[in-house]
Amino acid sequence: MSGEKELAVLLKNMEPVLHSGDYVFCTVKDLKQVSDLDKVLFFFRETEAVTIVLEKATADEWKLGYTYISSWITLNIHSSLEAVGLTAAFANALKQENISCNVVAAYFHDHIFVAKQDAQKAMEALYSLSNI
């Protein structure tokens, strides 16, 4: 199954889940600098470097620099990669609360990274959005 495409269904059933822990975005020249790829939540190759996202404790252990400590929220509905409007809807709901978000769309779910201090407020905004 390729996931849900209907925006109203996605919003009503998105079930945001706040993961425990602190997450950071770091950069490395290449993945050879990563001693244990299993500890990396995800990575993305950009022209300038490879961005890796991982738990703050692991980044500290590996002595990697970061400037942003975030919380990780997963929308627990299997959203289609072809769904239209979901990202815009939750980003707008977070914008209304002055919360920035960094979004990763994986195959099954959308994942939202918000500043650690905004996590509970973000969850409230997302729950409110799903009760429209």
C-alpha cells in the first residue's frame, strides 16, 4: 500500500507521537567519519557535506558540533509520498504558534523536528489540528 492521500483523513488520523531524547543535526565530510551508522537516525548528502541526524548524546560522544537541539515528532499515519497539503497544514499550524519545523518525509511517515523547548507546544498544535 502506498499510503493515505486524502488530506482530511490524514489530518484527522495523524496521531503525532513525541519521541524521547534530544536530537541534533551535524555535518561530516563523508560517512567514513561515522563509526556506527546504526546510531544515525538519517543522513542526507548535500554538495557541502553530509548532514546526519542523531541523538545528542551520540554526537557529544563523537565530538560532533551542532547548533540546534530538537525533539522528534512522528505523524503515526502512513501518508502517501503523493499526498498534497499535509506538510503545509501542519507547518502552518506550527507557524501560528511561532514554532519552526524541519520535516523529513520517509516512506511510511512524516517526521517533524522542532526546537526542544517547543516540543509540548508543538504537540498541542498538532493535536488541535487533528481535531478540526
